[in-house]
Amino acid sequence: MSADREPGASAPLKSDIRAWELSPSIRHATIFAAIDALGPAEALRLHADHEPKPLSYMVQAERPGRFAWDVELAGPEEWIIRITRVSSLAAAGPAL
């Protein structure tokens, strides 16, 4: 963990999800539903028993620019990731 403030660190925390408690068949769908339910500047904390890098890539590919991904704890036994919905204005991109 860093002493510096991470981009999503001040966002209100809406929920904590412990991925290992979810059935593998519904794990990603459940996590995506939870992040999609976040309002602007709201966050959730994801706890995983392995580095959730594939999930990070999926979030970036399927919802580009909508979420900040901040690592609060990086293993080796548990990874804690704070996922924050960025403001709707920032997600919309620059005005043309």
C-alpha cells in the first residue's frame, strides 16, 4: 500500500466482495453487476485469493474509461482492489 492517496481512495465505499465466496460459474457476472451498479464516484472493494489481472483487462476492454482500478493490497495470499466509477463527465471523454 502506498502512503500517497490513490485516485479512487476517497470515493464512498458501497460494498465489499470476497470473490472466493462466489461460485466460479457466476463470479465475473456478479462482480460486473456490482461495478455497473456503482454511481459516479462510488467504489467497491474486491478481495481475491489471486491477482485479478484477467478481470482488470475485461473491465478495461468492456467498459473503457469508466472505472479506476486501485490496488490496496497485492498478495501473496490476498489481493484487495478498490474499483471506483469515475464521474460520468470524465467517462464521456473530451468534448468535440
